[in-house]
Amino acid sequence: MYHSLLATNKLNTTPYNLRYLIIMALAYVLWWGWIRSFPMALTSDDALNFSRGVVRFSVLEFRPHFPGYPAFIGFSRIAAIWVDATIAPIWVSLLSAMMIPVLVARLVFVLCGSWAAATLGCLLALGQSLLASIALSGLSDSAAFMLFLMALIAAMQQKNGWVGLWLGLMLATRPSYMPLAFAMLFVPYWGDRTGSTIRAYLQAGVVIAFIGLSCLLFIWAHDGAAYFEEGRRFTLGHFSIWGNTAEGNTNSLHQWYVSLNTGFGWVGVGCAALSLYYAMYSGFLSKFGLKANLSALQGIKQKLALIAAIAGMYWLWVTVGQNPDNLRHWAPVLFVFLVVFSVQLALLAHSDIANKMLINPAHICAVGAVLYCLSLGYPTYSSVQRQAPIQQAIVWIKAHPQVNVVGTNYSVNLLRDQLASYSIYDMYYPSSKWALRAAAKQAPKSAWRLSGTRLDQQTLVTQFLPRFIGERRLFLYQISQ
């Protein structure tokens, strides 16, 4: 006879639970000391746009770009009360990223009631290189996903008003997480509810609509009706010109496979895919199969299937609609996978086989963590590079007085902002190639090319290495005559 994990957890003594809390607290102290050894500096054009938006908001001026991210700007302006406005978005990203492992642990505990599994989820999330990357990016990814986890926890507890609040703020923080919000529509239909499904939608929907209307009024006050024309232009450009998505002319779905394989290894990505698939398969079989029942075990499996399905739907959206050069877009899939993986290990640890063999649940979670790390080719952090690649490039250029002209296809506006005395050319335009060649002819060794990809028939001078998964290696070339 299978004993539910929630019932098993009630037998845990307080000192036993305290041990897990101490482990997580110590891990956070170590992580905080490590992450603060990296400087708080802008790492991309988007981060620059957010920092400008803190000072003065205008989507038409790319402060920040469409759709405006009003909630993230609001969070950053609150942070700017205590820190400099330039790095306020980075602080929001960092503090939000710190919350993600805690919320992963909380969601795991809500699902299965296992302290060992919750601690495992927290530690695995805290040790992800991608977490550090989004923490120091100054972008909205970590804040939006933090809010999504809060919405998912509230949904599991059937707190509809809180679901609406967190989802509304999530959409106002990062509108490209809209597929996650749509996927949440299935939650009221799934499992047993203590109230009306229509009432759940109304309670959450009213709060979301209020937040959406407030954000629209905020944007309208700054940009007026021209905001909608900018939205049409930006959306068309993202999907057809510069966004590098699967809808564009120069990209293929294969690029996502290459990016994920480079960042996590094919075994790790396969492990995530199999884990999510098995969770969906077992959960759907539990709900709709011939032996469907309402036991505690079946309830856990069904909730896990729903969460895995949400991750799967978002994975599909990312593959079709997001840039494969930026692994941060895959962060929701990664951390939801860690939730599913941790709960699956808890189910295994409390299975009849494990009980008969008198195996400690904590030991199974520990072994699972080791196997996960090995299969994923667990990333190692750079102990040498502290600056982001683009900041390394800026420091290098300033230290070499012969550099006068720089062409780049990465962080054009950030380079122009921090290298104001240099001529910075955007290599998206063909005329920039002519300008670099002309500068090289006029003054040899004065023209340089910064690229996020290797270039043939160019003289490679140096490379600027990434610190974490999700950062791009940059290559610096000298333009010859």
C-alpha cells in the first residue's frame, strides 16, 4: 500500500526539517558571496535600454524597447531609491534570481511534501550557471519567472486572486511570457477544485485586467497612440528581420538544438525532455486511464503532468518564437524541469520498492542530484573572468590607443554609450564594411571588428570569454588593408 508523501512528511520532526533549512541557508550564503564577486555592469543593449527607462520612460525612444515592460521599470525605479539608476535593473534581476531557488523548493514541497526533495530542487536551481547569467543580466527574465513561480504555487493552492496578481505582474514585467499565462488557463480544469471554475477565472481575470489597464494608461501617458504603431513595426521586425527566430528567413530550428547542446549537452537536454515527457505520460494515464483514481499519489502525478505540460508548451513557443542565440529564453523550461525532476525523485524515494529496501529518501535525492550533474555536464564557472565579455572588450579597446574605429554586430548602442570618443559602426548595414576598410587604408591598425561569431579571412587578435552559460563569446579582429 502506497503512503502519500504529504502524510509521510507529517512524521518528520522539527529538528529534521531544520537541518534542511540550514543546508539551504548555508548554500545561499556561499552563493551570495560568490555572485557579489562579479561587478554590476551593463551587459547588452537591452540592459542599457532598461537603465535609460529608469531615468525617463519612452518606448518610442527605446527606453526600453517595445512593449515597454512597465512593471520591470517600476521595480527598477523602486530599487533606484537605494542604488544608482544605471544599475537598478541589475539589482532587480539579481534579487529576483535569488528568489527562484526558494520558490522552486516551495513548489516542490507544495506538490509532494518532501523536505529532501524541496532541498534538492533548491540546491540544483541555485547551482545553475544560467541562474547566475540572468541574475547579472539586468533584464526582465528572472523577475518575470519569479512571478510565474509565485502564480503557479498560488494556483496549486487555489488562491485565485493571488494567481491573477502574480500573472498580471509577470505579463507587465515580460510580455513574451504570455504563453505561460495561456498555459495556466488549464489549471482550473485540472484535478479537484473546491470552488467554481468560472469563479476562478473571474477572480484571476479581474486582477489581470486591472493591472493591464494600469500599465496601458502608464504607457499612453508617455507615448500616446504612437505606441501602437511602434508595436506593429517592432513585432514585424522581430519575426522577420532582426529577431533571428524560426519565422525569419535566415534561421532554422536546428540552431536551437545547437545552442542547447552547446550549453547543456545533448544528454542533459534529453534528460529534461524525457523527464517532462514521463511526467505528462504518467499523469495523463493516471487521470484518464482505466485505473484512474483519486489517491494522493495519483493527485501528485496529475499536478506534475500539468506543470510538465506547461513547460512543454513554453519550450515549443521558445523554439518557434525566440532567438536561439540567447539561452536565457530557455530558463523557464530548465527550472520547471528541476521541479518535476525533484518531485519524481521524491516519488521514487517513497515508492513501495524503496520502503521495502529501507532506503532513506534523502539518499535517493542525493544520488539523483549527482546523476543529474553528471548527465548534464554540469557547468563550471570561470574563476578568471569577472567582467562580462562586452565589458572585457570595452576595457581592452580603451587600453589600446591605436583603436579609433570599431564595427560590431553585438551591443552597438552600449559601445556607443561607453566609448563615446570612438566611431562605432553597426555591421548590420553593408555601408559599415566600406567605412571600416576606408579607415584601415587611411590609418593602418585603427579599424577593428568585434563579432559574436568567428569570421573568415580576418585577423583574430583576441577573444573575450563568457563567464556563464548564456553569455556570448566575443571575437576581436583587426581590419587589414
